[in-house]
Amino acid sequence: MTRVLESGPRNHLWVRLSESVGALLWLLWRPSSVTILLALLALLFRVYGVQQANDVFIDEVTYAEMARQMADGQLPSILGSPFFLHPPGSFALNAVFIRLFGLTGTSMDLALQLRWVNAVLGVLTVVVCVVVVRRLVGLAPAVFAGAILASDPFVLRMDGRLMMETPAGLAVLTGWLIVLQALGQSPGRRRVLLEVAGGLVFGLALVTKDMTVMFTVVPMLAAVLWRRSLQPLTAVRVIACTLVPYLVYLSVITSAGLLPDFVDQKAVGVLRITGAMQMTGFNSVTGTDLVGRLVELSDRFGTSYILLALSVVSGALAATSRVHIRRVVGLYSLISGLVGTYSVLFGAAEEQFGYCVVLAAVVSTPVAALMVLERRYSARRLLVSAAGLMTVVSLALGLQARLAVDDGLLRARDFLTTRLPPDSKVGLTTVTGEFALLPHESWEVAPSLKSLRAKGAEYVLTQGRQLREGYGFAAPELMEWLQANAEPVYSFTGATSGDTVVWRLDRSKLDAAVEAGHTIPPVTGGYP
């Protein structure tokens, strides 16, 4: 009897404790709680290391300067000429924050400050992704998808820089969420309003980056043709509204008398996208090894490569679903993956093109996995294990990416401004160096031995990877000459730019080389 009385309170305590744990787990597993937790995870990954985890990229300082121009009430321009290669959506967004917070400084300083905007937008993208996947296949797959997107190292790389892909990708995914909600409504006013809203959000993506037409309009047209996954009238309404923001943009250009410039630059853009003109991107560099480069980066972006590949496979499978909204998402992923594949094989294969492809893969892969389970339930353990492993590896790679210190150009600038005499003459050799560090009274672009001598340069700044892969003004041979004839006074090694080095020139060796005709002319830029 005594033992029963003694065990009663203990049993009661365990019951109360079990009930409390169960209640806590129930609260945490509610859709709103899960979404908030994943948003916090995404925020932690994006705000930590926002200044130092990624070296400054040429596009960032360019976009920051254009945002400043729009904040001052001007149309974007580059080197004094109107810029129409990309629409102004992201520049206008950043201009709002420049005005709102009074941001100032050089283009490089401005880019680093505006990175916070993309960090927040990246968090919102994770939230939208979770909601989309939960609507398509349920809460558990949405948790996996959200965790992977929150930590994917490639996505973190884009969200950690001032790149237009982040706002464009958010607009694409948000537009699809609204369209999917519309497709779940009965015909009527509410459905029409949702279709209009979805189209306008797609339009925001379009005025942020034209290429998003392949991730919005093209999949909708395909959905009309593929098993009537989308009603023609719905597609007409959404696409018509998608064009509205872009037509407003065109009207502003036309009223300013700049339409011919717009047409000329867009023609060049189309040639670049199709690969008919190779100016930038991986395919523009001769003698490169795509497979070797992918293998080299697999320890940093391995999970990202898997997602890029899954965009086509998962998209194709999801496009065969019996559920029409899943077919639509499948077509969106399939076409996104095919566009990414084409750009790698034939087009302007720039890494940022993969951002929207990864978003599509994260949304379509849970749909494809559920379809596999419906046909073969015995694969459940394998699929759950694969999803868990993918999540864990993605979290590990994402953590590694954010803990990295890769801010060589910023550190080099600090060295140049604090450790050298203020009037020291410095020669710059890369496009990134030009846009990020100029104007400066005694610094100039000098990408050849001839120009270094003519401008009286005492020091020269090089970024190893850009010059080695043909993305700078100077020829790769200049690096070899500096290694043999100059003294490195500052060096930093990072994942983005390789060795960022400040060299002290030996004037006698420089003079002798030029007089002997060994000038090492630049590869681009029109500099002597």
C-alpha cells in the first residue's frame, strides 16, 4: 500500500510532464509556429557574416551606384550612358532604402549597407516557399524545403550580396503562391482579384529582371497547352497584368526619348542570353573546364548542384500529376531547369542565373517525392532519409559558408588607405577594382606595364581569380611578371577572388621591362 501511495505522485508528475511536452510539440508543429522558426533560421544564416562572408562583386557596386542615381531622381546610367540591360526594379527598391535611411558613402560602402535589404528579402523568400510547399503537399515536406532553402550555400551567396536575383526570385515565388491560391478558388470575383494580384506581382519580377519571363509567363502558356492545367482565360488575365508594370517602364523610357537606346541594349541582351554573343559568364572564357570547375566547388555547393539537377527531373515528374496545381508547379520547375541547362551549355552562364532555378527545384521536389510515395509507398524510408541527409548537409554547408571570411577587396582598401601615404599612386587591374575603389585622387586603372610606368604607379592591386579567368583588364601574364619582379606588401586569400595582393613596384625593373618592349598589354577595356 505504501508503494502504491508513493508511486502515485510520481506517475502523476510524469503524466503532467508528458502532457506539457506534448502540448509544446503541438504548438511548435502548428503551421504558423513552424514558419516562424524557419524564418528565424533563415534570418540567422543571412545576417551573420553579411559584410565579410562574400567578397565584393562587380555587379554589387554597379547596382549600388544605379540605386543612388534613382534616389537622386535620375534614370540608371553607367559611365554616363543610359543603362537598359536590366530593368530598374531592384534599383528603385534600393533607392527607397537609400532615401529612407539616408545611406551615403562610396559605391562599395553603399553596396555593403544595402546587402541588409537582400538579407531580409531572402528570409521572406523562405517564408513564401514554406507556404507554397505546405499548400501543395503538406506541412512535413514544407519543413524540409524551408530548412534547405534557409541554409542552401548558393542561395546564401546570392542573398548575401546586392544582387537583383533575390528580389526577382521573391516576386516570382510570391506570384506563384497567389496564382495557386487563385486556382483553388471557385470562379468569381475573389478568383479574378487573386489572378490580377498574381499577375501584378509577376510584373514586379519582370521589371526587376527581364529573364523572369521564362519563370512566369512561359510556364503559364505551357500550362494552358499541357493537359489544360490552366484555363486560357486565367492565363490571359494573369499575363495581361504581368505586362502592366513593364509597359509603364517602357512609357517612361519613350517619354524621355530613350527608346532607341533601350532597343539596342535589349538586342545585345538577347544575343547574350542565347549565347550568340559571349561577353560575360563561364562560356565567355576560352579553355575552361566546366566539369573540373564544378568538382572544385562541390565541397561548397554540392547540395545546390543537386537542387539544380532536380529542377528538371522533379519538374517533369510533377508535371504529370493528377492535381492541376501540381502540374502547373511542375511546368514552372521544368522550364526553369531547362533554361538553366541551356545557359550553362550554350548561353551566358553566369552563376546568378541559377537562383530562380533553385527556388523552382525546392518547390517541385516535394511534389515529385509525394508522387513517388503514392505509387510506391515502400520508398518512404528511402525518401525520408534522403530528405533528412540533404537537410543536414545543406545546414552544414550553409554554416561553413557564413563562417567564412572572404572580404579581400575591403581589407585591401583598408590597407591602401591606412598603411600607405595618402598620395601613393596605385594601379588597378580589374573591373571590380575600378568600380569599387574609384574615384580616388591618386588611384587609376593601369592594367599593363606600359600604363603602370606612364602613370607613375608605385603600387598595383591584383585579384588573382578574376585575372586568371579573364574577368579583369590585365592579362594573366601580368601576375607572373609581378610575382617575379615586385614585392607583395599585402595579401589576402579568399574563396571569391583567390589572392588579393598589393604589390610594391620596383621602378628600375618596370622601366627596363617597358624599354625592352615587354609591356604585357591588357586584354580588354581600351587601356594602353
